[in-house]
Amino acid sequence: MFRPGSMTLTVDPTRIRGTVQTATARGLVGAASVLVGYIKDTFTRTGGPASRPGTPPAVQQGTLRKNVAMTRPQGGVIYVHTSGNAYARIQEYAGTIRARTKQYLAVPLGAAARRIRRDAKDTLLNSDRNLFVIKSRRGNLILMERHGKRGTVTPRFVLKKSVVLKARPFMRPAIASRTVRKAMTTAFAEKSVRDFRRLVER
């Protein structure tokens, strides 16, 4: 049992709180940076076809990957998020994408169509290609391209009112990975200990 003697010092946490908070915040930033980097590294095949369901998305325009970010430390917490991407949740959990700002969604048919969409900055109205619409025997609307001296036509896009996407999670697998959690813990410890060591060595 503690019995105060003639000399007793009280450790006041308010005198070191700023120091602890600063070191902890640096550790959190280090850990969150590891998580953000891992998530971005799981995106595959820039400009390639869609990834398989159940795997992280393949990079098309790169917007989703660029918007994986983190907040500043707030109350001892950092949030890793994808703010600004309406379709991020659908990629993570699956769902239906519906045409909202346009009459139809243009689903590319092959690599050439993906290049056309990329060059047109995802707005086919800006494309300098000779594109026109036909209706197939099954009633599907097909966006065709006429090209070459002989006027050869090639199907490029299927036009749809909505598209059902299967889940391609990229956030949950990262935080569930034991390797990532270990790397985050290591980064947190290294950043925090570095700050505490500086204080001791002053």
C-alpha cells in the first residue's frame, strides 16, 4: 500500500499530454500511410479489362485509386476513406449502377472500346470517332464505329439503362490482412518511439 513520505512527487498527465498526443499522432499517420499504400497497390492493370469479381478493381480512369486517402488525426483516430467517389461503395459491396446524367451507360466491348472511352475522357460525345447506334435483333442498342476507306463497321459499346456490378472489394481485404496489420503496427511503433526518443535525448 502506498504511503506518502516526506518527499512525494505527483505526475501530472496534463504536463506530458501534448507530447504523448504528438507522438501518438505521428504513429497513427505512419500506420494509416501503410494502409493507404497497400490499398492502392492492390489495384491492377491500368487501362485493362475489368478485374474478376471478388478481387480489387482494375484501374480504368484511375479516379477511385487516387481518391483513397486519409484524414488528419482527430481525437486519436484517422479515417482511411474514398470520399468523392459515388461508385466506391458499389465496387466494395456490389450493386446496380444506373444512368443518371446520361440516357445510357456505354459498356465497352473490348480493349479498343476502352481506349476510345479513355481518349474521350469518358464522354463519347467528345470522341472524334464515327460512331452511330443500331438496334440488334434482340433489341439491344449497340454503338458502332464506321472506319476505314471501305466503311467497315465494328461494334464498340452496348448501351444500357443500368448495369449490375459484382463486388470487387479493396478496402476490407486490406484491413483484414495480417501482413498489413503487422506492417501498420511496426510503422506506428517506429514513428511513436522516434518522437519519445527525441524528448529523452534533449
